[in-house]
Amino acid sequence: MIRAVTPTGPTPPLLRALTGDRPQTHPVWFMRQAGRSLPEYREVRRGTGMLESCLIPELAAEITLQPVRRHRVDAAIFFSDIMIPLKLAGVDVDIVAGVGPVIAEPVRTASDVDRLVAHRLGDTAMITEAIRLITTELATTPSGEAAWTPLIGFAGAPFTLAAYLVEGRPSRDHLAARSLMVADPAAWEKLMAWCADLSGAFLTLQVDAGASAVQLFDSWAGSLPLADYAARVAPWSRRALASVEGRVPRLHFGTGTGHLLEEMAKGTDALGIDYRTPLDEAAARLPGMPLQGNIDPARLLAGWDALESHAREVLDRGRAAPAHVVNLGHGVPPETDPAILTRLVELIHQP
């Protein structure tokens, strides 16, 4: 797939940082910047369900571009959901208000796994078209700016997908998934291989369509002990990331994963750090690894003085890494004042 408009000009700061080169100013984007806190997002999505919104190309493109226009962040993140690949593969999944993703038929036994792994991605034309619309606008350098804006594609990590499939809905401790992992290792391996290949195919689809970087997002890996993660989960995350190895920079991010950083760093080009682990500590543990993070999202709601001092501390700690992409240590809270994010971007962009 060829971009509708081929970007020209210097390599954007974000892409330089993800490959270990430190730009003059810090690149910044925010997880969950596409939507949630923006009034224009709530307006365009009015009356349209979450998963449906992700599958309407014009709507997904508009939502993806809104924070770039408003905040002047250094990357767009594709407006999608980690459930979308499951939906496109024919899994009966819905986003239920007040609950989250709900799987109609949870995967609990080896026979359930056998039925699931027969599913493959179906029609993905709406994803390709949405990315074509997005990259057409992003390839045009705004007046006065030095570089075009890259699009980041993303997918859920295999363990997070598997946890939802087994639990059937969000869970605090993922007991059913962790139980299957040890009770039936063969079924678990088959399930994780399917999830890894599905995530890898979704990442490849986005890169083929024009994404310039990708992030693998693991919401639930932090619930695992290191030994289980290293033996039964990490190889499958690496398999998903390997699908686009050498094509675009790859980010890996998880929440509550401070004890897993060394394993998560294997097979990726840069690592996202959540708000619990200081960046200089992460840099000492991961020499040579570009880092992303890790402003505490709670500071967005605590007033400018508290946010500014915290953001400057994050910038200082990030100097210990070879390169640093500024982000939150998780997603933008929906209560965030958009003006605070714009002001934060301006602070981070100061030389």
C-alpha cells in the first residue's frame, strides 16, 4: 500500500527519538489523546458506538487528527481499540457502557481454543481507507513546522487479548486466564500463538497502509510474576512485534510492568515506561534503549503548578536515556482540560 501523499522533508523528531537519536526538542504525544477529553470528539461520536466509530473510515480519521490539530503533538495515534482485530476476525465482542469489552463466548477449554483459532481477519478495507485519509493530511507539513507528522499504529499485546478472551470481560486479577496458562499449557500456547499472529497481522495492516511507527499495548501483563511472563507471555509479544521488524520503529508498553522491563525490552526498538518507575531508573536497567513516558496522568487534574514541576522532573530523568519520547505513564483521563494538554506540549517543546 502506497500513501496517498508521500511525506517529504526531514525525519520527524518522534521517529528520530525512537531510533535512539536525540532531537533538539523533545517529541511528545499522549496515549488516548484521540478522543476522551476533547469536546470535538464527543460531538462527532455522538450516537455512535465505540467499535462502530473505529470502523467508519471518515470518523476514525477525523478523531485521529483532532489532537494533532489542537495540541500540535508530534504524532497521531490511530483511533482504534484493542478489540477491533477480534471484531474483524469474527469474535462476538462489544464494548458495554460501565463495563468495558465483553466477549459473548469466553474461551475456557481446549475445544474453545480450537474453535477460536479457526478465525482470521476478515475485511479490513475500512482500516486501510482510514489510514489513507489520515496520512494524506499528516504528510503535509504545517506552515512554520520543520517536519511532517507520523502516524502510530497499535495493537493489543497477546496476553491482554487472551485475558479478555478467557475472562470474557475486564478482570482485576485475571484468575481464569492465569489458571488456563498453567492448567493446560498446550491450549494456552495455541491461544497465545493465535493472539500474537492476530496482533501482528493488525500491525502489518497499519504499516502497509502508511503508519510510520507502532505500539504494542499490554494492559494486563503487570498482573503476572516475572517467571510466568518470561516463559509463557514474552515470546508471543516478541512474535507480534517481529511482524514489522525492520520496517518501522516499534514501541512496547505495559501498565504495572516495572518488574518486567528487561523482558519487555527484548524484541522492541523502544520501551514505554508507566508512571510508577522513574525514567532514570529504567534507563539504568536498560542501557541503550530509547524510552517513552512517563508523566503521571493524575497530575493533569492537579493544577498547572503541580503538573509543570512534575513534567520538568520527568524531562530531567529522561536525559539518562539515549533518547526520550515524552508521554503519559498511561492514558489521558477523560476529565482532563484540553487546554492543559496544549500548554503541556508547549512546555515540552521548549528548547
